[in-house]
Amino acid sequence: MWIGWMEFDVLLGDVHSLKEKRSVIRPLIADLSRRTEAAAAEVGHHDLHRRALIGLSVVASDAAHVRNVLDRVDHQFAEAHPEITILSARQGLHSSED
């Protein structure tokens, strides 16, 4: 079994409250889950209204498939959401035998 993960540190646009942040982040996470085979969630910067840490994970029996999904997400995420700025992106790939 292969587990892949990716984490995006994003800067949100004109957001002035945590309530506005939720209204921007929820559709982003729903779109990530819908467009990919990954589970997505806000995983950090919960108390900052202009920043968010968005994580996603993929589990598959083939490492190449996991890499393909993560690469596709990496290339399409910023293009699909011009209202955010990606400050950094990290990813990892692990085997259940590690």
C-alpha cells in the first residue's frame, strides 16, 4: 500500500474574518476532493484569517498512481483557484512497509 500526501500553505485574498475564511476554504476543499481521488482538509493556521494550510492524502496499491494524482493536483490547484496565492507546497510518498 502506498500513501501520498501534499500540503499547501496558501494566502487568501481579501478576507477579513474567520467566517469569510471558511466561506473561501470550504469550496476549495470540496473542489479538491471532487476533482481528484484525494481526501482534503484544512490542517493548519486555523486562527489566522488570511492563511490556510490545506492537506490532502491519497492511498493506492501502486506508487506511480499516487505520484500521478499528486502531480496533477500540484499543477492544477493554482490554475483552478486564482483567488489564492500558494506560498509553499510539500509532498511525500510512503509505503506501508516503511
